[in-house]
Amino acid sequence: MKRVVIVGGGIAGMTVAKTLLEGKMQAEITVVNSAPHYFAGPSRPLLLTGEQSLDRIVRSYEEVARRGVKVMVGTVYSVDPANRKVRLVGGYTSDGGIWELQYDYLVLAPGVVLDGSGITGYDKYRGNVLNVYDPGRVRTLKERVWKAEKGTVIVYAPKAPYRCAPAPTETATLIDAVLRHRGVRDKFRIIHIDANDKTQPPVIADVVAELYRKLGIELVVNQEIAEIGENYVVTKSGERYNYDILAMLEPNRAPKFIAEAGLGENWISVRGPQDLRHPKFDDVLAAGDAAGLPLPKNQEIAFESALFAANKILEMEGLSHRASVQYAFLGWAYVGNPEGRLETLSLMFGLDFTTQPPKPTKDPQPKREYTQRKDSWEQSYLANLFGY
Ligand SMILES: Cc1cc2nc3c(=O)[nH]c(=O)nc-3n(C[C@H](O)[C@H](O)[C@H](O)COP(=O)(O)OP(=O)(O)OC[C@H]3O[C@@H](n4cnc5c(N)ncnc54)[C@H](O)[C@@H]3O)c2cc1C
């Protein structure tokens, strides 16, 4: 029986496992995930307003195991593609010993690492760096935003590509809504510093710029943060901004073991969007945010890349099943609530990569209905992949 090892039990990893089962692949499928649970990403920003709670977006792997997938809790720290081996530290608290797994196919889907190591002062002041990406740090960010009486909030987006393009904008507008709700908005400056020439994704940048003007959120573009201090940041061009609250996303990359294995530098090298095999190894495939694709890093693209990866394995195995897939997505970006109600509105946008150039869509009118649609979409992904 063939052995498939999947590194990462998130959106992409679980999609690959499920699709291989649907394709009737006779294989021992092992998913290695660094935690015994999975936290969905898309609605994490709503933890700030209290419209979302962690228990609704956390899932464990019991149902997945019942489907016939072996799930190991452990952190992969090295891959040896020449000898088809993966090494991991077992257990959630790294007390499960060192394991070595042999594979016939390896699918790498570990998502992204937030890497502030290129920023001066990051090691010393990393405790000041809050954001909506990390489930622990979003809690601290929430506490600060709900308690602070006055000050400056800096929101930062690094150079694209990073996971979930609109999340910095979502952070800025949700913080604005909470401060309005508390009746203290006029005591705060909110400054969004963006390393890109416009807020991401570009398809809604004009709508966001107009909204920021109305809400009084200051936008600074083309500025990369180079240094963090106790209460200030400095950009590469030497501009200094003081902060009381720093909601900053670090630059993203794939975990270090990828580069150490010679499988890619910042991202895992692949042959192309539809052939996610590594250029040198037929049996090593990538999927999800860690794959080096010329596409946005979001849940829909992660899912679609995983379907392409699974289809390639089924094809190499001579099996006939193929998941139907193409690259196109619709998404919803939270934009707070200009009246300070804790009823978040969202913009709808999308990109269809089946045409050249890719076809954008958007509804420039923020709507409450889109927030509800995003919730149903996220919950249906979780039910589909984790069984509940
Ligand atoms: C705050 C936030 C908001 C978002 N908003 C949206 C949105 O509105 N719309 C949208 O489409 N997408 C959104 N996303 C992005 C979406 O969640 C990701 O694109 C998607 O989860 C990527 O799937 P993935 O499988 O590549 O990574 P993940 O789903 O992150 O899964 C990776 C898994 O690998 C595990 N792992 C990591 N390293 C190792 C290792 N060394 N060994 C073993 N396991 C490992 C992790 O624990 C994790 O479970 C958002 C994400 C966040 C965080």
C-alpha cells in the first residue's frame, strides 16, 4: 500500500486527504499537524468586535480519523526528498519523541510563518506586536482596543504576497468600529501603513481609500517598517510613527525546513498552478499558502491548489477520479460599521483566473448580508473538511 504523508492539517492538507479518499486511492494517508486542533482564519478579525467566538471556529480531527485518515500531532522540522523521509517532533508540547516517516508521496501544506526577523528591534519588542492572525495575539489586541482611552493605533501590511490580502484593512476598520462604539474614536488616530502601493487586494483599493477618508483612517503607502521600538516604528525611508497599539502583520514565508531541504526559498517551488509537483521531485507536491504560486494567498486558492495537487497524485496512480477545479474565487472583506454598531458590514470581491487577464468583480457597497455569507462559507468549509 502506498504511503502518503501530508504536512499540515489545514484547509489544503485536509482537502488533499479528502480528495484522495474520494478518488479511492488505496493508500495509508497520514496527516501531520502541529496542533491537535485547527483554528479557521477568515472570521478571526471578528473576535475584535465580539461577533465571533473561538469555539465556533476551532475543530479537532476525530471525525477525520473516522474517515480513515491517520492524524499525527507533531511538528515537521526536516524533509529529505532524496531518501523520501520526513522528520518530526511528536506531540503538541514536543514531548512525543522524534519520529521519522517514510513516504511514496509527500504533500507539503504547512501554511505560512510570520517572520519579523528582518526588522530591527523585533526580537526585543515582539511582545508589542499584535494582530488578528494569531489567535493569542488577537485576544490581547481586543483587550487593548476595548480598554485604551486615547492614543495612536498603527496597522501594518507587509509586502504582498501575504496571507489574506484584506486582513489589515479589516483590522483598521474593525478597530475604528469598536472605538466608535465606545464613544472614544475622536481620541484616537488610526494609521494604516502599507508596504504596497495600495491596500490589498488591489481590486477593492479604491473603495477602501474612499472609506478610509470617511472614517478618518490615515493611509500611508509604499512604506516598509524597518525598525520597531518600545512605542514607535521607523520605515525604510526614515519616517517615524509613534504607536500606543501596534497591529502589525509580519512578512510571510513558508517554514524554514522547506529552504533547508532545498525545496524553495520563501515559498515551495512548484512546476505551475495546475501541476504542484516540485520541479525536481515527482513525489513531492505543495498545496495551499506555502506553495509558490502567482496567485493570492487565501482559503479558496488554498483549496483549489489542493484539488490540483490531489488530482496529480490520482493521475500518477492511474486512477480515473478527478476533482473538478479551476482558479477563481469570491471573497468578503470586513469593513467595520461607520455608525459604531457591532454589526460588521463587508465588501464582496472576486477574481477569476480562467480568463487572461484575470477578471475582477466587486460590489462597492458594503453590506451586512456579505458578513453573514462569509460566516456560512467558513462554516461550510469546516463541516466539509473536518466533518462538523
Ligand atoms: C486572520 C485571517 C483572516 C483570513 N481571512 C480570509 C478570508 O477572508 N478569505 C479567505 O479566503 N482566506 C482568508 N484567510 C486565509 C486562509 O485562512 C488561508 O489562506 C488558508 O487557511 C490556507 O490554507 P493552508 O492549508 O495553506 O494553511 P492553514 O489552513 O494555515 O493550515 C496549515 C496547517 O499546517 C500546520 N503546520 C504548520 N507548520 C507545520 C509543521 N512544521 N508541521 C506540522 N504541521 C504544521 C498548522 O498548524 C496548520 O494547521 C485568513 C487567514 C487569517 C489568519
